Amino acid sequence: MFEDFRKTINSFLQVRINLVIAAVVAIFTGVYLWVFSDLPPYGPISNELSNHSWGIIVDIAHKWRRFDFSFWDRGIGGGTCLFSSGFYPIFNPTNIIALLVSDDVFFKFKIIEPYVVGIFLAVFTLLEIFVLRWPYAVFGGLLYMGLGFGRLATLSDAPYFLWGCALFPALVYALGKFEE
């Protein structure tokens, strides 16, 4: 029985090793960013952009707590399309965390989430499409999402633009698989 279990695990890892590597790198990155990131405000006290971004994400948390899932919300970000910004419930189901945590923790989570997703997708794309060895793929994924300087940069003026960076490797992956 133990031998069958070992064979099952080995066959799973052989087939999906790239997925496992990408997931482990993304999990470690998320933990690193969570531990070394501060709660809001991210910028200096005079930085109005970080306060504005905090307001946008907190408004989204409040909408989730009221189960108000409108497609276009003029009250968030002066008219942000929830579909294209990654905040629409169908396309970002992780917003359900707003029901469990405070506004500040939710804001921290929403700033870190695109980095984790982007690194996962970038590493997976580099392993699967560009067939790089895993050290190069991990380096490329971290470099792509800017782990070295992203934690120090204030990107909270428009956090929904991070989703464009995060989802671009998925577009490359889909295009590569489509061309095969």
C-alpha cells in the first residue's frame, strides 16, 4: 500500500513538477512580503496617493461585506470598472477575505496578492513555454515582478495596474499553448 502511494506521488511530481515549483516560489514570496510589509499608510504621511488607494480597496471591502456586486461602480476610484481592474467578484474571488479580516489587513492582502499571482504565473510560464531550468525561471519570475525593489516602491497609487503585470505571463502562456 505504501509503495502504491509513493508511486502515485512520484508520478504526480514528474508530470506537474513545474506547477509545484511555481506554487512553492509563490508561497514563499507571499510569506516574505507579508512579514516584511507594513500596514497602511504605505507612503509618507503627506502621500495622498496611498491614502486614496487605501480608500478604494476599503470601499471594495465594504461592498463585499454588503454583498453589493455591481458591474460598474462610480463610487470606487471615481468610476472604476470592477471588471477590468480585477475587483469584480467573478474574476477575483479572493475578495471574500474581506468578510474575515479588518480593512487594514485586507488592504495589505490586496497589495501583496498581485505580486504572488504574477510570480506564480511568470515562473510557470518560464518553465513551461520557454523551457528554462528552474533556477533561471525563479530568478526571471522574481525579476519580472520586481521583488528586489517592489517592496520599497510605492505602487499603491494604482494597485489595480499590478493585475496587468500579474496576468501578462498568463497571456503569454495561453498564446504559447495556442501556437503548439
